[in-house]
Amino acid sequence: MSVAHDHGGFGPYTAEDLHAREDEGRGLELEDGWLIEMSPSAPHNWVAMQLGELLKTAGAESEVFVAVGGEWEISTPAGIRKPDLFIVPKGVAHASIVNRSPVIIPGGELLLVVEVISPGSASERTDRVRKLREYAVLGIPQYWMVEFTPRPRVHVFTLGGDDPACAPAGPSGYRLDRTIEGGQTLDAKIETARPFTVRFDPQKLIEF
């Protein structure tokens, strides 16, 4: 990511500034008062689409909304983030999309948030470190980091608990529950009013 030089590059900016732009802030996040440009690649977008379809199928009977595409806005301690994917209860999505109240989905309502890592990009550290902390502060139960190169794999982070059998939580508040690589099966339960389980081989995320 890089700072988006808008109005001469002077900040800080607000959510109102982001939405007042001619492009309505598409392709930008708001981080600590600065507009940050997002630049996902075609492989990145494909992986997000594939995972989105798997999550939609798995949660079809569970009254949840799967947001895919990096333009759905959530509020975080930093400002406004646009995760590659996330899941919220359908009622929360309806309030934001239809009623427009609130316009920005509260980050604390998310059941799962996913970022697809683009190795070597300016956003990689943000996804691996900064967002790990932000999403934990919001109390989002699960954060998945998805990698598609050099091989597909999914890192599943969950909020730390008191169970001594579990790995301890890191500085962010999340603990790495497991890493599933291509050729293995990820089996994850999404806790909601009607819990559901999603199962897939990460290899499917790069199949065309």
C-alpha cells in the first residue's frame, strides 16, 4: 500500500473525506487519518473469489452475509478497513446496505475476517502485523491469512483463551490455531446463531 496523495497530500482525513471523493473512496482505506491505496493483483482477487464461494456455500443456511471484493467497509481503531473477505450476521449487513444505518459496518460485528497476502507488496506487513492487532482488539473470533504463493495455505488465528492445551496468544491477542497447506483439509467452525462448518483443501483456491 502507499499513501494516496489527495488534495495535495495534506491530512488528516476523515470518513467523510473518503466518501466525498469523486470515486467515493474505492480502492482506499483510512488508516490513522491517512488515505491508503490498495493494489490487489489478479491472482489475489481470484483466490478471494474462490474462498468467497466456498464460504457462501457452507453458510447458505446460517443467515450470514459473506462480503467479498475489498470494497465493503468496516470500522476499526485505525479508521476504515476493507478486508478481502468477511462474514457478518445477515441482519447486520441489511442494516448497513439497505437501511444505511450505520453506513460503515462495525468491525466488532464480524464473525470471520480474511486477508489474502500478496508477498512482497507494501500491504504484506499491514496484513501480517497491523491488522492482526486491530482485528483482535475488535474481538473478531477468527482471522485468516491466506497465501497463494509459493504454495496455497491458510493460517487460522483465533482469539486467545485460558485453555492450557491451546497455544498461547501472541502480542496481538490472537493465537495461531493452525496452518493448513494445499493437499490438506481445513475444517473450521464459524460460530453464529446457526453455526456452520467450512471444509476445503487450500489447493482449490488457486484452481482455474
